[in-house]
Amino acid sequence: MDRRGFFGVGGAAVLLCTIDGKQVAVRTADDVEKVDAAMASLRRPRSAARKQTQRDPLDSASFPSPEPQPGGQKREYWIAARPVKWNVAPNGGDQWMGKPAPRPSRFTAFVYQRCSAGFAEPIGPPKMPGPTLRAEVGDTIVVNFRNMGTGRFAQPITVHPHGVRYTPDYDGAYLGDFTRVGGFVEPGEEFTYVWEAVPESVGVWPYHDHGPNHTLNTFRGLFGTVIVKPKGAPIPDVERVLYLHSFSPQVTGIPRLLHCVNGRTYAGNTPTIRAKVGQSVELHVIGGDSNFHTFHIHGHRWQDSGGANVDNPSVGPNETITAAFREDNPGRWLYHCHVFTHQDAGMAGWYLVDP
Amino acid sequence: MLPFRSLPLVASVALLAFPTAALAIDYPPAGNPGKGGTKVRAGKAKTLTVCKQRKCRYRSIGAAVRKARGGDTIKVRNGTYKEGVNITGSRYDGLKLVGNTGKPRKVVLQGKGLKGAKAQNGVLINNADGVTVKGFYARKYKANGFFVVNAVGYTLTKLVAGHTGVYGIYAFNSKGGTMSRSEAFENNDAGFYIGQTPRQTKPKRSIVSKVKSHTNVLGFSGTNMRYVTIKDSDFYNNGSGIVPNALDSEKFPPPDRNVISGNRIFWNNFNYYAGAPFTIPASGPAGLAGYPIGVGVLLFGSQNTVVEKNRIFGNWLAGFGAIQQIQLALEKDPKLQEASVLRGNTVRNNDFGLGGGDLNGRDMFYDGSGTGNCFAGNTVRSPNVPADNSTFAPCPGPAANTPNSDAQKEGLSWVVGVNKSDPSTFEKFWIKHPHSVQKGIKPLERFTR
């Protein structure tokens, strides 16, 4: 085992899933297969309101769908979740170290993909993270979601957002017998989520699967980003979202942990960001697994939300930090997670600044 | 919302003939599709083979169907089968009926000469979920070529349906299916039809893709059709192309949450009253006087429907039209009044007139009724109605659109005063232009053998 392989396997975590009310350790690909099979046969929960022993008026309460505020608009998206063949190192090499990236590098991922209206056709290739949903305060975000899971991914899934306001129906969370309508979308079904961009929603947030198998499915690629700006706020010249996350061997069947940025591993495969001196830059970094990461850009520094100067802030699971600065330093730079085991296993990329 | 009651033409509106619901020709009653869920049969699925020769155990498809159960595959060899195939009941969930997928015309389901129920449909799927039918040519049935009712998750692909008494390929009161890579022609109602889709909280979308529909009264009809995407298909040489419509003769009006995307919709100027390869029925859009001929896409009452990225050309009356369902608007029932309203429809990024090489008579017609309807990014090359474009609100659509009584009068004038005994009356509002050349297709206005 080489150094990178050692770091990779050493960082793998045991996943925990719940089957029939029992917590199960998912250590191997076989365990994953069993969990998938159990989830595929999971029955749609009955309404908790029908169960005398668990009845609570809250569970049968109805809530109106939100409308945009005056001056706001409805931002409509069509998003399908579907399996895709995924290569974490499509360009082959680790450009930072000038070596080939370890093989194998392909597995079947599960992603959210933006589509045209009516799911008539996909818009662009499948990506991680999934579509970025943009809104301004006062808008509603309407997500027409379709579960196109097939094979072992034919199981109920959802879309659960952070940051925006929603009623329980649009939570997109499986809650066992208390599951509301949007918390269990079976293969072939659609559900339309409606979320509000309220003033407190300003920021950059993740969304992800929160169905009954959400841990595994989020780790397979079912995640994306919501960006809410104040009304009329300018868009930065360069704005990118970077998910720091990993694919575990249980999920991929590849015998090492794959440390990734946006589903790719090693510089040259991970996103290469390009800017020019003088441009406003905002890089939104989100922790996309169960690890804590840091985000470091060589040659740059910026202020955190508290006003402190930083160049390597930490970011936890499903937390967002933003590196915002006016570009002033041309050259080829690295960005990476500064947890050494992560950066050495591929959580790094290029930041190129033109004069 | 009420229609423009002040219009003098309103009294004539009730006489307008718009697409009718499925004709009651031995149709099974509508149930609740998918009520029990698809049952998975224990044991290994079988393959049953049908052919006209002695080597096959089954000489008729019906005989194989009677022996088959859900999940089985029935393979049908080339030949002509004079029968109406009936697949009814949940015991057939997941059945596959496979003809010649490379050359569907080699496996003919022939309705001519049949009597009774067998003469109605080439293939009837009733109350059976997840059934697949592919690789057949159904012709000369009294009702439909291929008909799905009360089912969830049908797959109809690589089929041909022609010369039927009503519809070519048809799904009614069903949820979530696929119609693809198929052709329907010379049907005296619609080539393809999805109707009476039950409302669903988490809908199963139906996809119609890569189909051809031509030489029909309508290319596609959709009475109270929901959650349907029609894409990448050709609708040409029909009386009108694609017509989602709201009617109270079927359950669940109006049509809602449909998408018409990426299709070619052209030359829909087939004046069947001047001659047709089929009999004009007593009912249906052709049977009643006053149905417009020469429209590419017509929304006759629709909600939350998207019409985008279509190429619409050579339709002599109008490429696209949207009008309130005026008959429902006159009903006392507030639910039917609501169903009449054009609400939340989006028409965007369509290309009209094929770069100037095949112009529509008019590109877009909209009476301005309803709320939240909007138009964006369309390339138009012929005049719109109204000519001042005052009804074509930009996206997102306004809380209330701006009605235009002159536009509605003009639209009504196209269907009032026509007379099916005088075919020329259907052409008097056409604005004709030279057609383009489309490989393998000739424009059809008046049928001659």
C-alpha cells in the first residue's frame, strides 16, 4: 500500500444506516447492497394522523404553499435524480505531483441533474454538486423533482434544503410514520417543493437527499447548492461552489477513500478556477461528508464573517464558508484542504489568476 | 374568471366543436389506476411464442395471453393476426407483448372483418400495470389501435396505428406511461391521445417522445391531460397538430402541468372535409362543425403548461393559439369555471416559420384571458394576433393578463360560420405561403388517392 493508499483507507469511516428500526453498521459493499435492497422495498409510511397512539394535531395540520413576495418571482427548476457512471479522475493525472491518479476511479454515482421543463432533456452533463438554485430575497424556489432511480438506486429519495424557509410538506425529510408528503418520493414519481427566500436565507446553503437512505445517497452524490442574495445584489465576477467531500469504499466498491472536490480528485480533475486581477471573487466552500476540512488558497487571504483575516478557515459537515476578496495576485496557485490526509489523497485543485 | 360575455359571438360558442372525450365504444369503466400496486409474481417468468405456423404452440396472441401471467413475455412472429388482444386485470402486471421491433409493420393486428368487442381495439390494456407493448401495426379497428385504461406505468413503443375508428395510440385514466418511437396516421380523431389523467400529489409523468403523427384529424389530443411531456416528435399534415383541451365530458379538467418541447409541428392544414382516407364520424372533433383546421398547437384551456423549443411552421391558420375554454366558463359550477382559465402557461424559445422558408399564416394567437401566462424568446416571422402583441406578456407572467376582445373576436370568427358541408369555409381565413421541402413528406391539404 502506498502512502496515499494508506491515508485513504485510514480515513474511511463506518457508515450507520437504519433497517427495520435497527441501526446497522455498513462496513462493506455487501452491507451497502443489503441496505439498498431494504430501502427499495420500504413501504410508503402511513399518515401519522391515522395512528391513534401517535396522533398529534400537528401531524394532520395543513399549510399553504408560499407565493413570492411583492416584487419577488418564482424561480422554477426541474431536477431529476438519476444514476450515472462517474469517474473521479477523468483527466487521468495528479497534476500537482505529476503522477497518474490511482486506479480504478470509476463507479456508479447518484446525482441531481438539471433538466428542461417536463424533464424533456437534461441541461448539460451530470455534475457534482447538482444544480445551483439561485434566488433573491422575496422569491420562491420551485423545484419540480423527479426520482429516476433505477436498479439498486430504485428507492425513495427527496430534496431537503438548508437556509430557505419551508413548511413541513416541503421539508423533504423522511420521518418514519410522521413523514409528510415531500419526504418519500418513490422511483418514477415527481414532487414539487416550494421554498421561500426570506431575509434570513441570504447565504450559500447545501441541499441533499433526506429520504430513508439519505446518508448513503448523499455520499453517492445527491447534493447541491442554494444561493440566496439580497434583492438586487450584484453577482461577483467569479463565483464558484466547492464541495469538500469523500467517497468511501463501501459506496464505490473501490478499495480506498476518494477525497474529492466536487466529485473529482487530484488537481487537473478537480475544478480549475480562473480569475483576473481586479475581479471580485467569491468561493463558497461546503463540507460535504462527515469530516471537518479546512480551505486554503496559496497566495491569498480574506476576512471571515467575524472580520478576522484568514487563509485556512475550517468547515464542518454541511457548513459553508465563503472566501470573498478582490483579486490582486496573478499566477498559478493551489487551493486545497489543509487536513494533510485529505490533500494528499486528492482534495486539491488549481486557482489560476491572469494579470 | 368569466369570459368576455359582452361579445356578440358568445351565443355561438356553445356550438363550437372542440375535441370530445373518448367515444363510448365498449370502453371499460374508469377505475382508480394502481390502487392495489403492482403485484410481483412468484416464480420464473415464461416466454410464450406466437406464430401462424404449426411450430408455435400458440397460433393467436389471445391464446397466449390467456396462458400468460404478469412478468411473462409473449413474442409474436411476423404475420397478420385478425383479433383484438385483451389484457385485462392485475394478473397481467408487467406483461411484455413483443412483435417485430425493427419492422413493426411485419406484425399486423387486423381489425377489418372482426365483430363485437374484438373489433374495438388492436390491443386493450385494462387495469394491468407496467405492461409493455412493442413492435406491432394495428389497423382498421373500430375504436383504437392501442388503448390503455386504468393502468400505471405502461410502455408503448415501436408501434404503428392507422385507419382506426377513433384514436391511434391512446391512454385514458392512467398514470405515468411512455409512448415512443411510434407512428399514427389516418385516424379519424387523434393519432395520439392521453386523457383524463387523475390528479396526483406525487405524479408519475408520462413521456411521449420520437413519435410521428400525420394525416389525422388531430395529431395529438389531450382532454384533461396532466403531467405529460411531448418531445422530439413530428406532428404534420393533420387537421391541427397538438391540442390539449379542457372538457367536462371527462373527469379532472383542465389539462395541467404538461410540456410540449422540441417538436416539429408543421403543415397541419389537412382539410378532411374535402376528402379523407377515413369516414368522418358523427362525433369527435371532425364530426361536429366548427373545429378549426390549420393550427399547430392549440391550448383550449390549459394550466401550468410549457410550450418551448418547438419548430412550428407552415400551419395556415396559426402556429400557436391559446384561448379560454369558453364553454366551461359559461358553466355555473365554479370548479368548471376555474378549469376554463388559461393560467400559468409559458410559451418560450419556439421558432416559427422555419427561418422564413415556411411561414405560418399567423405565428401566435392569444386572446389575453387568464392569469400568469407569458411569452419569451420566441422567434416569430409572421404577424401575431393581436397584431399589436398586447396580450403577449413577458415572463414571468403577470398576476392578470390583458384581455383583448378584438383578438378573441378574430379567433372566434375562424370557427363560427364554417360549414363542414362546404370544406372551403375552413380555408377562408388561411394565409398561405410556399412550403419548404421536407424529405419523404409532401404537404397535405386535400386528400386524393
